[in-house]
Amino acid sequence: MTTKARLRGRIVAALVVCFLAGGVAGWWLGAKGAPRPVVSGPSTLISASGAPSASAASASRSLGEPSSSGTINGAEPPVATTAEPRIAAAPHGSEPGGAIDDLRQRDLRLPIDGANLETFKGEFDERRGSGDRPHEAVDILAPRNTPVHAVEDGTIAKLFFSKAGGITIYQFDPSSRFCYYYAHLERYADGLKEGQRVSRGDVIGSVGTTGNAPPGTPHLHFAVFELTAQRHWWQGQALDPYLVFGRSG
């Protein structure tokens, strides 16, 4: 056999092998489909629906990210966002009657000049909102920008703005046992700041309608509460201002 004939035979054989290989490959793709790409990372973090799986949520919480409930690692942050102080258990060994008797002896002044104390009666126990929470305060109606006075000596513990209370002041008494809360203010007195010492009668703000107060009804939302042992400005046992200012009911 000549060299040319042998070369021709090899070419034919190669073509036959390629044809057969192509046929096999075509049959495989038709039966099995194209190969899937490799995806890096733990596939267990994504469920079949495409939503994060429980293990993904757990991984998120371990990084300190908020969960769907709004908590961080299962703990609620202590944020005051309502017009009233959050109510906690009374300090150890303290009773509302004893606290009220103590405050009556201090000759507290009314926060609004000319306010009628008799209008306070019953306001403390009124239900607010959808009826699921007591008022635990009094509303003193007065024209907008009427001066608001400190009811006794003490310290400005917190200047705070909340969705419900608007512009507010938390004032501690000299012993840091009680807190006086003034809400819906139009503005603070010029220069007022946290940590500032104030005297009975000092003007600390003015009457307004900030927060959830009706725009056409300026008034002062005023509350008194006995602080817990931790002395947090947002926690305490609410006391009826009608009784605090010297009325027995």
C-alpha cells in the first residue's frame, strides 16, 4: 500500500470516530440536559421558594441585624415614643399614698397660672386612644404660647421629642425621686438644656399643640410619676396630679 493510500485511510477513520462521538454527545445532551453551573456559597441559606431559610435568618440575627419583629438579638430597645411615661413597678417599699403625701407637703405650684384644679378631677383615670390605656395625666387648656412653669425646684433630666408627646420636658425633683412631665409644648424656654437646674416658678416652655394634640386645642399634658430605683427618665409609677396638688378626691 502506498503512502498516499495509508494517509487517506487514516483520515477516513478519524472522520468516522468524530461522527460517532458527535452522535453520542447529542444523545447525552438530549437525555440529561446541559450541565448546571457551580454556585459558590452555602445553598442551605435559600429555600426552594427563593425566600431566606431559617438558617439564613439565624445568620442575620447573629450579626446583630434587626429581625422581622423589630428586635435586635431578641431584645427590645428602651425607647420612649408615647406621650406618657412608660409604667413600671413602684420602687421597693413605696406606695402611691406615701408618695402623694410627700408631694403634698412640698407646696407645688401649678404649671399654668390661673389653672382650675377642679378640672383635673377624674382625668387621670380617663381611657384614651381605643380605650385600652388610661390617661395617667391631666390636660390643662390654655392659649398658645402661655408660659409653662416648673412646679418645683429640680433638674431638667431630658428634652425629648416624640410622635405623640411632641416637644416634651422631663424634670426631676431635687432628690431624683419624682419626675414631672410636660408635653405638647410649642417651644422650650430660651437656653433651656438638659442637666440645667431650675427653680420653682421658672418658665421652662410654652403651651402648644405639638405631637398628637388637636391643632385647634392648645394645652399642656402634665404628668407626675415616682421613678424606679434605676432613675430612668422614661419609667415610673404614675400619680394622679389632682391628688398631688392637694385634693383628696
